[in-house]
Amino acid sequence: MAATYYILEVANTHGGNIKYLESLIDEFESTRNNCGIKFQCFHKDTIALPDFRSYKIYNEFYFSPKQWNSIIKKANKTKDIWLDIFDTYGVEILKNNSERVKGIKLQSSVLHNYEVIQELENTEMRDKILILNIAARKIEDIRILLDNFNKTLHPKEIFLEFGFQSFPTHLNDNGLSKIQHLKDNFKNKLVFADHVSGDSYDSIFLPAIASMLGVNIIEKHIMSSKFNTKYDFNSSITYDSFRKMVETIKNYRNLLNQDFINTNERIYLEKTLMMPILKHNLNKGVIPSIKRDFIFRRTNKTGLNTLEISKLIEEKNILNTPVYAGNTLRFEDFKKAKIGIAVVCRMNSKRLHQKALQKIGSLTTIEYCIKNVLKLENVNDVVLATSDHPNDEILENYKFNKKVHFFQGDQEDVMNRLLIVSNKLELDIICRVTADNPFTANELFQELLDEHFSNGYDHSSLKDAPIGISPRIMTVEALHRAKQLFPSAKYSEYLPYFFENNPTHFNVVNLNCPKIYKRPYRLTLDYEQDLRFFQEIDRNLDIDSYGKNYLKPLFEFLDSNENIATINSNMIVKYKTDKNLMDKIKRHTTI
């Protein structure tokens, strides 16, 4: 922010006494930086007619051109010179002292004085600043005035001044409300002419407020502290008051340059912050939930605050050790979670024989699935997890990528199979993807993973999503607890129900699918029609060209190709229509 510039308005405090004026200039001699002084030069006969009430007083204020030359030369040793122009006599003084004058001001009452304006048109103004006082002028009028004065006088720059003299001006008439309107409509620098009572607090704080609101030029009436002042004393201040005003403005403006968060503010927060305190024990491998697992109290205990814990969770960290009720958490209580994808597959499909080895383009369906699973972000390991049945050994030849692990486990107990995989790979989070779903989508996986961590869920899934595009995410610690509750884990092929049917034991979420991805399409492989559907997609759309996030272009393709999109639209999810099976699943998966 630019430094404040001050214009010392002498007006007529001198009362026509040149000794007063010279003494005033001397008194303010030390105010040199970013400071100008302004004089009102006029003649009684060119500013008024004899019938005007102040005509005789104007005569008292008169200084000859020679006297003005002397006054301006003296003041210019320490300050810029500004002149208030009211009449042609003022223009004469301007011309006589042009090399010393930085700029002139035209009061709002003079802006249509064409006698003066024509004289100014014959005066070199290209190196001068013109201040226009716009008291009682509408925005549209100001715009016209600016255009006219730029065209006729060609000044170096035009400042807009608000504020008017009312001996003194009432606080309600100070004009601060104009600042934002002027800034919104014009790029010109603004001048605040303050005319409140000089012996009031307002005379110091109003300019400070104007400065804080973005006004860089303050015009202030001054008077002598040594001589009696007969005229214009109402809104004038002495040198001591002026210095106090300058100091106040400096101090207040410095407040705007402080850091957004200062040291004492930070210390205050640290001393008063309500810390998250564990309200119950949490096991190793759990994702803490800020909303569920803590109470908040002021304490002398040290530890992580809410934002720090939230940041660690957002960065996919998990508890590295058991933690206990009544304590705070520390950085060392966390570690980066290791996340794995388990692609569950078997060769015993009944509706579509050996569907895992059927081809989508040049790849088997299991390879096609793994290829897209490898696009999922924030994943450390991918494993093809099948059963220990001899028929499933062949799947080891279809891992697609040598980095993919291969594991064979219990034929029926999928829960146990995933636990062994998690233990071997030291996983903290495991995501189950069935090989029937070759288009598991990174976009939905990331959204689900973020939600899983931010709320410390045990099991997370999406509802209303197209079948086959979203995995199930589980915290391995919760998977261990589920195994303890269901040792035999019968029907764990339907693993999500072990969590979803026991909400008092597990923190489960079934999120709404984002509206942008809601579609009626069936993207899972059970029937011959499903296989044809996938083959048509592969034949007509290069999924790999879209990188990790291909779901939107995939849906745009299907939206535009109804003949392909409806190939398998009449197929159903078989087990969900089997009431006896669903009853058995509920019975065997509910505590």
C-alpha cells in the first residue's frame, strides 16, 4: 500500500497577516516527506460581487502577486505547492509560480466556472495534477467532468476529492460512504478533505479511517499554535494535533500489512485450543474418526490438534499402535496406510463357462479387469486372489502384470482368503474387486477411499452406482474383528453383508453415487450378453487412451450408442432375486 500523502490546507487561517502565514510555514517546516501545502489565492472582485456577504472579508485575505511569490518560494523549500483556484486572479498566481506548483484544486462550486476554465486552458497543465472536489456530484456527472477536463486541460493526472467545509462539517457529512462507490466507478486516486471540528477526536480518527479504506491523500486544515486564528479555525488543527494524526494513520495502516496470522494470535490459539481427547480405546490399524472417537477439552497435555489429525487422515494415515481413552494422539501414533486391491476370481462359473478366460479384445476378462485395476491411484499392491481348488491354478498365468501377486486360499471362506492376503502383504486397507467387473473405475474408487478415511469407516461402498464399477473398501482391522465374530464365515462370498447387517459392531457407509455417474448400465459379467456388451465397447472405444479416468468418456459413448448400451440391459443380478438365498445370507451374516 502506497504511503499516505498529506496536503496541508492553509485556507484563510492567516486572516491576511503575512507574518502569521510565514510563522505557520515555519511551524510545519519539519513535515517534509509526502507532504504538500495548499494556498487559496483570490481577489475580492474576481471571486464575488460587492453585494456578497463575505465580500469585505475577502479583501482582508488578499496578498499581492509579489507577496504570493515570496510565500510560495518559502514554502516550496520543504513542501510541494498546491493552489486552490477560485478565480482568474488565482490563475495569474499559478502562472507566475508555475515551476513551483505541483497541482491545483477546483472546488465543486468552480467546476463550471468557464471564465476560470478558459484561463486554465491557456496555462500549461501537462505537468500538473488536477484535484476535482466532487461534493454533491452524481457518478454520471463526475464521469462527464473527468472526460471534459482531460480533453481541455490535459493534466498529468486527476484526483477526485470528497468532503466539504461547513464550519465545521457535521460527522454525518464526512463522505466516507463515497469511497467504495468512487473506487468501483473510477481508477483515479482519492483525496479525503476532512472538515470536522478540529478539537474533536474525529479530526484525527476520520482521516485514519479514510486511509484504512484505501484513500492515500489526506487534505487537512492547519492553523498556528502561536497566533490567534480568527478565520477557518473551526476545522483546523495545530502542529501537535497534525503530528498525532499522522502517527495514528501510520500505526493504523501498518495493521493492514501484518501477516494473516501473527505470533500473538498463534500463541493465543495454542493456549486456548480445545484438544481432541480419545473417548475410548482404539486398536492398531483403525482410522480415527474426528466426529466419533473424540471429546474436546482444554488440557495441559500435548498432542495433535484437530486439524493435524484430519490432515494425517486425509493423507491416508492409519493408527500404528493401540491408543487409549483419555489420551491425545501424537504423530508417532500414525503410519502411512498400505492399501491393496484383491481381485477375487474363480473358474467355477455356471452361467458363463470359464468366463474369466473369455476374451475382450486381445485380453482375457480377468486380464482386462486387472489392467484397469492397475490404474487405480493410492494403491500399493494388487493381488489375484483365487481358491486352492486345482481348477483355479491356471489363473496364475493371467496376472497381466508381473507386479501382480497371486494367491490361492480357502474355496468357500473369502473372508479368510482376504485376511491371509492382507497379513502376507502387511495391508491396512483392502479393497475387494470381483473379476466379473472389468471396468472398476478410478474416479469412484478415489471418492470412496477419501470418504472411508475421512470418517474412519470399517466398510465403504456405493449405492445406486452402475453394477460393476465400484469396489468395496475394508479396513483390515475390521476384517479381523468380523472373523472373530464369524469364525466359519459361511457365505462370505457375499462379504459386504457381514458389515452392513451389523451396524452396531461396524462403522459402515453406503454412499450415494455422484449424480454424474448414475446410469442404468450393467457393467458386470454373468451372461453371454454381458460378454458381447464388453466386446462391443472394446471394439468401438479405446479406453486406454483416456488414462486413469475413463468413466466419463465410457458413459458418453454408451449414452450415444443405445444399440450397444442395451445389449445386456435385460439381464438381472441373479442372487438378489432369489428370496431363499437372500434370507440365508441375512441369517448367516447377522450377529
